[in-house]
Amino acid sequence: MPDWEKVRRGAVNIEVADHLRAAIDSGARLRVKLGIDPSSPDIHLGHAVVLGKLRDFQELGHTAVLIIGDFTARIGDPSGQSATRRPLDAAEVEANAQTYLDQVFQIVDREATEIRRQSEWFGDMNLADTIRLAQRATLAQITTRDDFRKRMSAGGAVGLHELLYPLLQGHDSVAVHADVELGGTDQLFNLLFARDIQRESGMKPQDVLTLPLLEGLDGVQKMSKSLGNYVGVADGPADMFGKIMSLPDGLIGRYFLLVVGSNEDELGEIERRLSGGENPRDVKVELARAIVTRFHSARDAAVAEEAFSAQFRRGEQPEEMEEKVLASDVTTVVDALVGLGLTTSRGEARRLVAQRGVRLNGVTVDDPDSDYEAARGDVWQVGKHRYVRVKAADPSGPR
């Protein structure tokens, strides 16, 4: 595949495309920046989209510059937010960063990655330095952000600390001398704003490339752990395979493009197969196999595929499943679902039961508030692919 085709594959915005293409074609070695805010310890396939693009640049010989946002994570990225986010403390950020990086390096080449922390350039800044940095931007520039304008027009609060976020992110590009910055489409404002900060600092502005926000397993909302529609990079092979098999058929091609990295010819062949009447389930098996192979191994993918076939095509429960201890204060179905980690909230538990998506020992549960007494060996099932066996009840109370 030609270098430029590899770079632009899957991209939504490229600013400035002609300039970036000329740099790629010239053989120049570019510094390609990606900033990550470790606001949670785990990453999912939505994060893998932009990380995969960073890997593309690495494979073409460019330098990947991965910035750990140990300052901006304490603010919380306001992009797309309808309310001010809770700031994290330094200990939370550092703990998240460690597990985050372990998962990031399942995608990008660790040896070819320059890892930088914002604390290198922000750690020793005093108030005077901060004021000088703030002089490089105007309030009018920052408040043109769509999410800020919407929040203010609705009478919502915009914290002064949030206004600093794009300024700090822009200064990162100055600090690392970025030639290109990558991000999701929700980051476009910040990435373009960084070009202005670089100009104000006497530097050539970076080129910008954005990638789509990947829809989650519900097929509607962007992938998010809080929405429960995610596939985690750290998910086990069987769980990952099963989740992909639950993906809506309409997203098969999009996942091949954005997660697997299929080229246009391969995508065309997939579309021809689907439009020609091939069972989408069979194509989805190939997708699941490719994704599990990418994050685990071909052997793990084969084992997961066989387990899936046994479980769902032949109607068998998996021989191996996660086991968890329940607290002794669990007394209802809702308590159990939350306690076992099968749902992230009581509201989600109620919705799943109402949708007849919960089974206990093979029997569909129809009342979320029905009594439940934990018993060793009970098997809870949520949806088609999530099983948890109750290991024991913990007499000591909540975990």
C-alpha cells in the first residue's frame, strides 16, 4: 500500500492534507504526537482506532510521541461534555497511566515510541509562567468551542480551569516540536488550536489528522465503558470474541476498516459478500477472529471461536467462566448484577431485565427486585456472551 494511502485510510479530517502528503512523499521523518489523558485505567477498541493510526506512522518510519497528560487529566477533557468533569488527583492519574501504557503497547511499538509527560514542562511553571502562556490565546478563541457555547447558552457552568485545557494541550505541541497531531473527531478544535499556539511561539504549525469515534456494541453511541457498550483491549479472548459477535451487522465494515485496518480492496470484497447474500454472522466470525488475533494471538482466536461455536451454536454454556464472590448484603437481582460487575449501575441492571437479557441458571429473570440469595455455583448470564459463576457469598459484608 502506498505510504499516503496508509496515512489517510480511515481519516475524517486532515489539516493541511497537501502539506502532509508532500512531507510523506518527500521521505521526511515526522514527529507524530498523540496525547492521552489517563482518566481511567483501561482502554477499549475506540481508543485503539487512533492508536492504530499512530502505529501506521511508526511502520512508515516516523517518530511516535506519546504524551501522558498528567496535568490535563486533572482537569478532565471538556470535549463533548455537558457538565464540568471531576478533576483527578496526581495519584489517580499515575495509577491509571501505568495500566494504560501496558495496554497501549499492545498496539504501538514500544521501542519506537517516545514517551513524554506534561510534568516535564508544566511541573516547574509558576503563576507568572502560566500568565505568559495564557497571553497566547484569547477568550474569544477558546469560547468558540461548540461544547462551551452550548453549555453557556443553556445556562450551564464552564469552569475557568476547563478553558485552560486547549491551551495546555496546544503547548504540548510546542514542547515536543510536533509535526503532526492525531486525535478523534471530538478533538478537532484542540488540535487546530495547537496550530495557533505553535505560530505564536514562532514554530511551523503542525498538520492534524482526526479519526472517527467508533460506535459501541449498541451500534448507536460511541464506545464507552460507562455505557457498557465497549470491548476492552484487556478483555480475555473468549469475552472479546463473543462481544464482537454481538455487534450490529451494519458495523461490520466499519470495524474492519477502523479496528482491523483493512484496505479499500478488502473492504470492497466484504461489502460484495454481504450484499450478495452471505450470512453476516460468517463475516462477523472473521472480524472477531482478526480482532482477537490482533490483541492476543491466532491460537487464542481459534480457541475462542471454538468456545463460541460450542456455546451459542450448540446451545452449551462455556466450560470456563469468570468466578466472583458476592457480598453477604446482596439480596435482590439488581444487587447481584451490580455486585458481580455484570452491570455498571442499578439502572442498567433494571433495563437489562426489562429487555429479558438476564438469565439465572438458564432461566430468564423478569423481576429486577425479586429476592436472591447467593449460592455457590449459580450462573448469571447477561446478553449472549457474558457469564459469571458465583464462587461464594462473602460473610464479611460488602467488598
